[in-house]
Amino acid sequence: MRLTNLDLSFFSLFHHDVNSFQDGSIDSDDIYNMINQSPTKTIDDIYTVLVNLVENATKEVEDNEIALTLTGGFDSRIILAALLKLKRKPICFTYGDARNNDIKIAHEICQKFGLKFLHVVQQEPTIEWYDSWVNKTIQIGAGNVHLHRAHRTAAIAEFTKEFSVKVLFTGHFGGESIRGLSYNNYFSSSFFQNWNTEKLDLSGAIDSVLKTYFIKENRTEEIITELKKMNVGSSNKENRIFYFLYDLVANIHHAQDLQIYKSFVNEVVPIYMTQEFQSVLAQTPYHYTRKKGGNLNKLSDPALYCELLKQLEPKLLNIKLANGYKPSDFLNGKLFYLGMRILIKYLKLNKNSPSFKYNQWYIDYVRSKASDLSSEVWEVYDKEAYFAALANTDHNTTEGYWHKFSNPIFFDLLLKAKLIQK
């Protein structure tokens, strides 16, 4: 493929060609049509499709050939509950800093249910280690998987070296279609947040993010033209949010992980990203678009998860989640649940460590790579502004923060790997 300056500018907003991951993706238009009709499905229908999906994927495999990316959240816990309901015992794995709450809780769950557990990629990252996995990741994705997924490539490689599994379950997109959009560090989040919350108009939101990403040329009008051809460019705010979740978060952001996993495991099953699951969810009152009442209504978000756990494996209701409370707290009533959340936050009972922290080693990695970028990259990116910002001594340690610095490196690596033309 040949990328123009406009493509690179557009990339800084959306991170990837939106047509890159259409194979097996959710049909967002189909889901959109369903949510605009009266709901006809119930929690029993969700239960049925969930169990059927898990059962069908595991029919011809042994327990030691089934794996699950387990965390301390609801999404993977529901999948585990369905497996346990079917008397299946998957091998569970986690990766990163063992002090992370997700990892500690996943380990606790495995101990209580007698499940095999493997924690991988525990070592402190080094430039050399990371760079080798970046190169592998770029080759796997053929240019459509960002270098920030490198530690996930390392994780699945280490896990499958230890266990030869045939089916891998993941919890991708389990929460978003239930609780709705949250502006975290997904690519495009800052742009859509400025636009959707009307902090800036469309032109201002684009200008702001292009400046943040060190884009040299102002391509705002051309980007607006391209954006309006896409669903996420809708003039309707609610439509924009819906398609942001389905077309960008699910079909592009999460799909990067799935593309990596599929290169190591025969069958990867992202339950919540199947058309079957999303179609049923869209026809129930539990889809985020059917909720009314603003922020207070978010207190009802755990309802579906808790009801499913009650039917699938009630013992999981009493094991703490990564955010500090137990599902059973919610079942004690909304006031009790709210009180627990306030108490946990007030007493700071839920301190957490990132599973993968971008600290000094990553600063050194970026500086070493940025010092040798192709001249073609600097035709688009503002070299002076980039290095002035990189010289800052007070950098954030989150993945989302570093995208603005890693994008030029990513494109340089694609050029050198001949995955894009000059």
C-alpha cells in the first residue's frame, strides 16, 4: 500500500484503515437497526447464546486445549462461569506486573476453582526485548497492528510455548456495549471527547489532535471530507458514539489483539464480539443505548453480569473484582453498592499498579528510535515540535499518552519493513 500525507494525518485520528479488520467483525449497521426496534429478548436469551457459543467452540477439544485470558473484571469472569457451567476447566493466563489487581484476582479465582494458571511476561522490559517483539508484531499485523501491542505478542507467544491450546477465549468488548462509551486512552478518544462533549467544534477538535500528534501540515478540511464518508462522522452525536464503539473500538482497536492471538492459536473466540451475541444483546434492555437517566443509571451496569453469574456459577459472585467490590455487593441493593464504591474510593482501598508501565525504559526506547527516522516521516511530522516535547522530563506512563511519540516510529518501521511504499 502507498500512504500519502493525508493518510498519515488521518491515521493520527483513527489509528488504522477502518477497512483493515472486516473479516469476522461485527456488522455495526445490523446492530444499529436492531437497537432502533422495540426489545424482544430477555436475559434468558443472553444466557442461551452465551452458553451455546462456549459449548460449540469446545465440543471437540480437551480441557487442556482450552485457554482463557482471565482478568479481575466481569467480562472474562462471565466466560469462565459459562465454561464451569459446562464442566470445562480452561487454562487461564495473565501477563505483566504481578502487583496489578487483575492479575492477583485472576490467580485467586484459579486457586479456588482448581484451574491451571500461568502468569507470563513478568520481567522488567528492556529496549532490546521490546524492540524484538515490536518487529514480530508489525510482521504479524502486516502494518495494521500498532507497535503498542508488542507486549501482548510476547505474552501469547510465551503462553503457547508452555501450553499447546486449540481454543482461546477472550473478553474483548464485553463491557463497552453494556455500559457505553468511556473516554479513556483508545485512539481517537481525545478527538471524539472534544467533539461529542462540544468542547470544540469539528474543525477545532481535528486541529487540536493534529497539533498534539505533531502533524506538520494542516489537513483539516480534507480530513473532514473523509470523516463525513464514515459512520463515525455522523452529524448526530448518538450515532457517532455508537459507531465509535462498534467500528473503531471493537472492529479496529480490539481486533488488533485478536489478529495477534490468531497467529498463535487455531481458534480465537471473542464471545462479545460475535454477531450472535451482539445481535441478542441489541434486542434486550441491557444494551447501553436503551438506558435512560444519565450517570445515576450507571449504577445498574452490573445487573446483567450479576444475573448471569447467579445462573452460571454463583461462587464467583463473592470474589472481589479488580475495581474493589464484589458482585454480591450489587445484589445487596443499589444503596449498599453505592456505599461500597464510595467507601472504597474514600479510603483508597483499591490502589492498583498498571500491568504494563511505560516508564524510563520506554522513554529511552522512543528516544533511540526517534533519532534515526526516515526523512519521509519528517515530511509529515513536525520534527522540532516532536523533539521539544520528547525532551520533557515529566512524561506520563500510560499507553495512550505515548501514541503521539510512537506513531512516527511505527510508520518508519513500516517503511523499513517495506510494508508501505515511499
